[in-house]
Amino acid sequence: MKRKIFALAVAAAVLFTLAFAAGCDTDTDGYTFVVPDGAPALGVVNILDGTAIDGVEKPEIVPSNTISTRAVQADIAVVPANLAANLYNQGQDVKLVGTLTHGNLYVLGANADDVEQLSDLEGKLVCSIGQNSVPDFVFRKLLADAGLEYATGDAAQAGKVTVRYFANGSEVVQQLIQAKNSGSALIGVLAEPAVTNAKDKGLSELFDLQALWQKASGGEVKGYSQAVLIVKSKVAEDEAVMSALISALEANGDFVIENSERVAEIIAAAYPQSSFAGQTFGAATLERCNCGFVSAADGRQAYETMLNAIMDINPQAIGGKLPDVDFYYGG
């Protein structure tokens, strides 16, 4: 009898466990969606603010240094342009839906009145963000096209543009302000919205890298592919979800400008540790972040221009080759 009672108890426990697990099944909430903190999050602000997409979970903002891992795990992800191609070339199940942001990089100077063109950077030290990422590749490609030799180090080297890398824009700004106060010359590469804050502290804007890229690449549109959206095949095959998702992304550019004063608050509400927490942005600053959805079909040429530039700098950053046509959603 005792054995029979024990068996019934075990069976009941198993049934309870299965029922509880079924009730907690995360798959029932829809496709998972991850976005790295920082400027890439600007591409989905309206979705973060409540533009619901049936069958898709609200985007989860994650630390930018985890996005390569989280993007593989998620069904939908915003990632740097080079990472999307790299994942596909590694055999990951991803498709490029489109570009969300098109560059927000600027060159600032402290006591750098003699810098009027890129060639004037020769022999100078440049503090920069984003080593081995899109900001780095853009800047290095522009230097190479201008015939300037690149080096890394903590001090300027004759005949070269020497780059010293920092983890984030605030560290670059700190270096520039110290140089300004000491009367020494220093150059910095960083992104909006940090650029506007830096200019408010007396630093000078020297170059708009988006404009220089457009001129160097012969592009019709200012800027380059920076943050892009990728999805798994099962999402790409879900026509209702893709239609709603693309519609939301297309509306986001205007939403960001029209709600500029709320943008940082919206992002911080989703991710309190965000680098944007406690900040307020004006419309002019956010316009310089160049948000706006361009589909993979319409933006493929511009995207491949970026990938070819990266191939010249570091082929392995995109997996050693351009992705084939199957990578692009909508062909």
C-alpha cells in the first residue's frame, strides 16, 4: 500500500511540474527581440514606448558588449552592420531586414585650429571610441583613402595618424577637456548624442564623418550602414509579423524627432542602466544620429559598400567575405 501511495504522489508531483512548466513557457509570449544599449536603441524607440507588434515580445535592451551572444539566442536583434554579416558567414540562421541608423560619428578638437582637412591629422594623436567596430572601420577607411598612415599608441607619431582607443565617448570627452584646459592639442572621434554635450563644453567640431563617407564612397545618401536589424528564418517567414515589424520601424524615425525630449526617458525606462539615463536630447541632436529605416532591398548597395570597406581593414570582422543573396530579406 505504501508503495502505491508513494507512486501516486510521485505521479502527481510530475503532473504538477509539467503543468507549471507549461504555464511558464516563454515561447508563448512571442518572438524574442534584443537591442544593444546606446545609439542602436534609437532605432526602436517607438516599439519600446508601446507600439506593440502581435507575436513579438517588447525589445530587451542589453549591454552592448553582450550583443553578439544575445543576437544568436534571440529571434530578432539590432546589431552592428559588420556583426550581421559575420554571423551569417559563420552559418548562423539570420537574415538582414534593413538598416536602422546611418552613422552618428564626428571629429572634435581641443586647441586644433590648424585642422581643416583629414590630411591635417598627420602627426597628431586621435582619441577614439569603438576599436574594431563600425566607428573604427569608417575612420580608418577614410584615412586610408586620404593616403594617411594609421598607427596605434598613446602619443603622436611623426608622419602618421596615431589612434588611442577608449571604451566610450565620455572617456574621449574627458581627454579632450583635459587637453583644452592645459592648452595642448588633441583630436577625438565620438558619436552623437555625446558630441553635442562635448561641444557645450567648448570643444570644436572639425568633421562630420557621414559627409566625408558620402563624398569618398560616392553615395547618394549621407552616411553609412551602422546598426541593422536581423531576424531568424522562422520570423522572416511569418508575413504578419514582418509586415507589422517593418511598419513600426518605418515610423520610428519621425517618432524619435517628434518625441525628442522623451527619447532618453523611454530607453532608460526599458533599461535603467542605460548610458542615456538622466539625459535629455533636443531634436537637432537626434537628427544628427541619422535614424531611419531602409530596407535590405533598397539599402543593399550602401550596406555592401560598408562591408567592402571593412574587408580592406579587417576581413574577419565580417567573416571574410560578402554574404550571398540569401542573407537579404526580400531579395
